[in-house]
Amino acid sequence: MTVPGPTNRLIDGPNAFQDAFGVSRETIEKLETYAALLKQWQKAVQLVAPSTLDGVWQRHLADSAQLLALAPAGWKTWLDLGSGAGFPGLVIAVLMASEPDKRVTLVESDTRKAAFLGEVARKTGVTVDIVPGRIESSSTHARVGQVDIISARALAPLDRLLSLTSGFWTPATVGLFLKGRAAQSEVATAQAYWRFEFTLEPSKIEPDSRVVCVRNLVAITEG
């Protein structure tokens, strides 16, 4: 399934999301279940900033879904780090639910948030691997292995992300990192420690935000 990207429009609910991304009614129903569970669990566990709950379709669901338009063709394994409430990784899993050959793995060390991810997966019937551990742990690396795509949103500066994830990369791996207006400066900082190709893709959802697309990651060794 190929999900088209949105066109800089306000996505204020399920109908607007369906128009923007061209997904099935079944997918929209899963996302509606997701949004309802998010609001329910938010009362006990702060999953997102409270001010963003009313704009969940724009701020969280569409912001996550736009990454599919940047994913390389033929990908099979997607790793989402510090998944929190599941953005962007669990949204990707929902959108890909009809393609069982695509595997999405969510890494989240907070046990309450990991429990939320499991509940959404159960209620929506989406198959997803949830790893309730730390990204840098050897057990996480052993369980996940190398992947085709790595994503993260609001987790850490780019240089730290590359350090945390370097063991998951192959020469063909692509990193898709949702960043704010400091994206360019984060790239410059990371280039002191890593060699990589990158593009800064304008967000179709959040003004002044960028998706940093990273390829061909190689650590810079001194001497």
C-alpha cells in the first residue's frame, strides 16, 4: 500500500485525514479507536501535551503518517524509538495493517506507555512488536537487529539519535527524524561525529518543522 502525502491542509478529523491520505474506511476506524484510547489514557498517563489533544488528527496522527511518503520502496522493517504514545511508529503500523510482510517495532522504556501501546494494538487488531526496554541495551539490539527504516519524534538531538541507533543501521537503512526549526543546526552538530547524506524535507503538517532524512551513516573515527 502506498499512502500519499498531505498537501499542507488542515486535518481536523477522520474525514479530512481520509481525504488527505487516501486510506480505507477500515483504517480510519482503527485510527478513531486509537484517538479515543489516547484521550482515555491521558487522564492517568501523560502521553502527549494536553494542549494537543483536541488537535490529535493534525498534530499527531497526520504528522506521523506523512513519513510514509518518504519511506523507500520495498521496505520490510521499521524501527520507532522512544515511541511514547506511538507517534510516529504505531500510526505507521496501523496504516500498514493490511501488509503483513511489513514489520514495525516500537521501543519504549516507560512501562505505562508501553502498556498503552499494547492496548491500542489489541483494540485495533494491529500486529506490532513492542519492546519495553531502553534503546541502548544489548537485549534491545539483540531482539531488533538491523532494520530498513528508523524513526523518532521529539526524542533527542540528531547526534544523540545517531549514536543510539548506529547498531541498527545497514548501508541501505534510512532514518526519518521529525524535527523542529533547529533541524539544520542539529545536522551541523551531528556532522562533527558522523558522515551521512541527508535531506531536510518540509513538514506538510507543522509549519517550520522538518523531517531529517538520513542515509549512508558512517561514524567518523579520529586519527
